Amino acid sequence: MKAEIYTTTEDGKLCRDSIVSVKDPGEENQVLNIYKEVKDQIFEGFGGAVTDAAGYVFSLMTPEQQEEMLNTYFNEDEMGYVQVRIHMDSCDFSTHMYEADPEEEDAELEKFSFEDTEKYIMPLLEAAQRKAGKKLKIMLSAWSPPAYMKTNGQRKKGGSLKPEYRGRWAEYLCRYAEEFQKRGYEVNRMSVQNEPKAVQEWDSCVYTAEEEKIFLRDYLVPALKRHGLGGIELFIWDHNKERLYERARDIIDDTTDDLITGAAFHWYSGDHFEALELVRRRYPGKKLILSESCLEFGKYDKEDQQTNAERLAHDMIGNMNAGMCAFYDWNILLDSEGGPNHVGNFCDAPFLFNKNEKKLERRKCQRYYWHFAHFIKSGAVRLAATRYTDRLDFTAWENQDGTAAAVLLNRTDEAMRCNIRVAGEIFTLTTEPHSLVTMVME
């Protein structure tokens, strides 16, 4: 057997090599096993968030810079993104705080305006879809209902949805989906609420498990069906992994099981890969999607790109091995400060644009994400794998064309030897310190 090896080294270079397998001599040491006959979840695809902030920065770039970014993400021969996540009304990564219909007396949503979404989000979405050459699948998420619908009377600092506005809020969410669809876009997913446990200085709204359950079952699902939107997949939680299982346990029952496609999660509170495994074990029919992942500059050193990229790759591999079936990066583009963000919550992104120098920077995390998105295609199935050490992260997938892609992450200061055993053959390679490797086997 033959395999192509692609390595991104610590200095950022991409190196390519070819290796040939030998008959397994009975090797016991430094083994990574791949069992092609044992298959698990199907991966639906990679994507990222088209935010108001990303759209604004995109509008400042030259056509050549726009083409470079779009080609990297959405060209099928590059990262091949097939899906995007878009916020309904403003989020922290918006140029300003806004609502499509802030009027409490407008019970029929007659004053609903798509103007803020059309200004920056739609041009970037349209350009991305043209580059992809096909319809991108859109996941919609809300950070907060309009201020008048909330117990604290404002978009930010938490608060909850007033019970008397549940019906109108469900109609409001349907209106957003309809606005995209009547423009020819495909909305295939919606989460009930972004980060329903978070009380933030920016747009946020708190739902208990019972409140989320009632809103989804008694208001949102009936509204979607009335509007002919019943095919939209609904995801609960959309928050950090450490409480993923509890939220699923407290919402999914005989009255909601058929209404919920799965659970969305974020990465910000740590690994918690076991949480995904718990949900899959108890609710095997539910999809698990990572709906938001990025590095906050308030927590992580902006200049330590190597460690930051390794953090994200470690999380990617752990989530994939625990059952994740789709991935959405957070902002696909930001300015060099990590914004704009109307509350200063600056974050990293795979592409940063320096507005003063007019330069587009490709970050190390983009080079790492390429190793996954370029080689693991939509429709790939996860293959069972074992590893000889926890000092290496390792995942293996089989694409629909029969090729298999294995991704190895070495976060250590040492080169590590690997005997990759598959179908009675062994490939031997050495992963360099602080490197990410993809091995493609035909």
C-alpha cells in the first residue's frame, strides 16, 4: 500500500512525502491501529460563521484578498466548506447592537427589517456561495430576543424570555428563516438559543432546561410547521460541553424526542469529550455538532500561534473521536485586533485583516484546520482506531471515494515514531515535534 504524507511543521511549512507499507511483522510497539471494518458516525462537513463583523472586514479588502480567503475556505479543492452559521439579530461580533423589529406594539412583525443582515452578512454569504458553486447549508442561531421580550428589558446581561412573548419570538425566528429562503438560500438548521446559560456583557438570554423544552416543543416547532419550515433541524444547548449531557437528559423525553435533531456544543470550557460519548450512548440517534470554536485573546496569547493551533487541533480530534458529525468554526474573518466586536470581546480567526496596512494574515490555526477540512470530505465515515500513547492525538476516516485519511497531532517537544497498522500492513513514519500530519491512503 502507498500513502501520501502532509506535514505542517512548527515553522509553518507544509511538507509532502510518500511512504509504502510493509507486511505487518507482528509489531507491538509504537503502534497506531486503524480498523477499516469497524465504522462509526458519518461526517457531514466543515464550515464557519458568517458574522456581521466578518462581513464588515470582508468589505474592506481588495478583490484579490477577498478571492484568496474565499478560495481557501469554499473551493472544493481547498478546505471545501459546505456550511455556515449566521446569527439572527446582533451578537457580540457585530458592528453594532441591532434588532430586526424592536417595536413591542408590532405584534404582526409588519416592521420587521432585514436591513442590518443585508448590509454586511449577505454580500459575504453570496460571495462564499458563488465560490462554493453550490448552496451552502445555513445554521441560524439567536443570541437574544428583542429587549422588550425579556425580563431584564435589554439585549445584554442575560435576562430571560417572558412567557407571554414565546409565541411572538417563535414567529420572529421563522421570519428570519423565511427571509433567507426567499432570497434563494438554504436554511437547514437552527439552534434554540446560543449559550442559554451565559449572562454576558453582550447579547445573551438565559433558558433553563425546562424553559428551552417548553419553548421548543410548544412554540417553536408548531410555528416552523405552520410556515412550512418543518424540515429545519433543531439543536438544543449550543453551549459548552461540560453540561451537554445534563441539558440533553433534562430536555429529551417522549414529548420532545422526535422534535430534536441533536445537540450543539462549544469548546470554551475544556475537553469534556466524555460528555459527547455520554450523549451518544444514551441518545444514539442524535447528532452532535460543534457550532462554535475560537480562541479568545483575553484568555490566550495572540502571538503564541503554535500552542493555540495545537489546542484547536487537539479539540477537533477529540470531538471527532467522541462522535461529532459536523464542525462550524466561529468567525471566518476578523480584523487584526480580533474584531470588530461591540463589547471588546476580541478573538482569533483563521484569517485576520490589518485595516491600516491593508494586509491579510493567514493564521497558524487556518493551516491546521486545512489538514482536516481538505482531506476529510463530507460523507466520510469514522474508522475505529487505537493509539499507543496519549502524547499523540489520532483520528482516522474513510471518504466515499475509498481513500482513508488519518490525522496525527504531536504536541510534544520530541519526535515520535509511529507504526500505523491497517489491513495487515504497517506504515512507519516519524512525527516531528509540534507538528500536524495527515496521511492519505488509497
